[in-house]
Amino acid sequence: MDVRKLALVVASYVFVVALGRAQTTADLKLSETVRVADRKADSIVEPVKCDSHSNIYAQAGAGAERFSRVPVLKLSTEGKTTAFPQPQIEGKPLEVFGFDPTASGGVAMLTLDSDGHYYVETYNDRAEFDSRFVLPAELRAMQIAASSDGKVLVSGLYSTAAGPGAEKTVRPFAGIFGRSGRLEREIETTEDPLKNEDGTLREKGLAKTPHGKPDPNNLSATSVQSSPDGNFIFSRLSSGGPIYVVSPAGFVVNQFDPPSIPGAKLSSVTVGEDALAALYVKMKVGGRGGEISDVYIALLNAQTGEERARFHHSSWELGSSLACYDKGVFTFLTTNDDGELELARAK
């Protein structure tokens, strides 16, 4: 199938094995299409997110030179649009590298200025600027999620040096920041050493190059989202898991591995009202680069990781940008033949 979007994925102590996994796969069928009025797009930047009212948040634009200059949109279930402004400081535009819905119906954004400073800033439900704080200079931030009490989880890479002139070391980072920007707790995760497909070592989620140095690009495939119960869902996508449940205080309260689907790779994890929807993509053999042939969705119990059901589709009308799962309905963000944004619902 021809998925017309830009697929850019910028992602201790209870280990649970997923039991009772589904033995059958049900086909998803398109049930409804809602056109987003006056909105065309030639790129949809991953991730696409959803709030508790099934509003969709996404970076989707036409003719943008850089994905980080694509505006953040809020799309209602009826296809109405709220466009958040391009962030700026003193008239200079900032780039957007991540976002997450807030409990008030606004959005939190991860932004970057031309001097390399990362910020977390919030906008209210009327798309008006609310607050901003700067992140530590040592942190190269990649993704954020916002809790109902105003805290944010930030994931990325942290660089340190043993002393002046010493070579910097880079390690994966995930931490909880308060409203004022103070780091309240760094999240500690425990993972067994794994290997990438090319055989290079992956240690605590960070691959190493053949020369033994950490590969900073590896952590770009990480997903962080807020959950209706107040926790955060922190997922390793590049290694097919684990999925962590993190409390607002920054403690890992649960950890489980999503199921493995032969020939398919974990692409996103969407937080629903009572379940997690883990989406996998299978690439077309012998096709054009980046062409997807099949999409699978494993519906997981959010507390135990147990697979409750498995779904499949190979329809270009649905695509692979899953935005929401609610009460048995999957909502995808896609574009039609005329380049117009659409909400495609499937059952």
C-alpha cells in the first residue's frame, strides 16, 4: 500500500510477561471518513497523539522545508482545526521537536532555538502562549509528554565530561521536570543487553557503534505519552520494547515487552482509555523505499501487557498514522488523493 506521509519517529521494577496472546487476527475495515476543512498536507510527522476527548494533535503541513517548522494542529472529532502558532523568542522562530496534549486542552511543545537551547513551553486551548522554561544545556531532548499536574517527561540524550578538555560521554536520558523547569527525578530503567539487527551492541536502550561509542541517533525511536490514569507510557520502538509505565514521581511501576510479529517492526504505541495500541508495520518486499505492505495492531492491557486482541489492515485509505483508540474504534490521520487531511475511522 502507498502510505502518503512522512514517517519520522523522533523517541524496573516489575517485569511482566505478556500471556494469553491472541491466536487470531481480525481485519480492520474503514467505517467513516471525516475531511479536515481547508487543510492540505504532504507530510504527517510522527508521532500523532490524542487527548481524553479524542481530539487529535499532529504536525501536518504542505510544502514545509523542515519537519520542525510544521505547525502543531489540534483536530476535533468533526474535523475542525485549531492551529498553534510557530513558537518564537524575541521575534526569532523556534523549531518544534515534540509535543503532547495538556489536560486543559492546550499543548506542551519541545522547542529549539538557533543557539542550541531546548525549551518546554505550553499553550492554552485558545492557542495562546502560556509558559516556557529552558532545559539543561547537557540535554539533547527528543520527546516530551505532559501530565495532568503540569509535570513533563523529557527523553533524549545527556552528555557529560569528566573534566575540562575531556571527551564527552553520551547516555540515554529520561526525566521528570516540574512546572518551574527543575529536574525532579531521572528515570531509571533496567534492560538486558540486546543486539541490533546488524549485530552491534545495544546497552540500556542505546546502541553502540563498531568503535564502541554510543550511537546518539538510536534513541530517536522512542515514544512517550501521558496516560488517563496520570502515569506516563515510555516505549522503546527501535528495539521492539520494552514498554514502561512511569509514575508522575518518576518511578518505573511496571515494565513489559510487547508481542513480536514476524516480519513487522514496532512503529508506535497509542494510549487509549483502557488499553495500549501497539502498531507494527511490515515493509513491502521489492517495493520502493519506505513503502508499507501491512499494518498490524496489538491491543494490550495497560497494566499487565497481556495481548487482548490483534488487528490487521493493508489499506492506503487508513495508512499507518494511528492517532486514537477509543471503545473499539481506531482513528487514523491520513490524506486523500487531493492531499487533503482526513480522519479515517476503522472497526
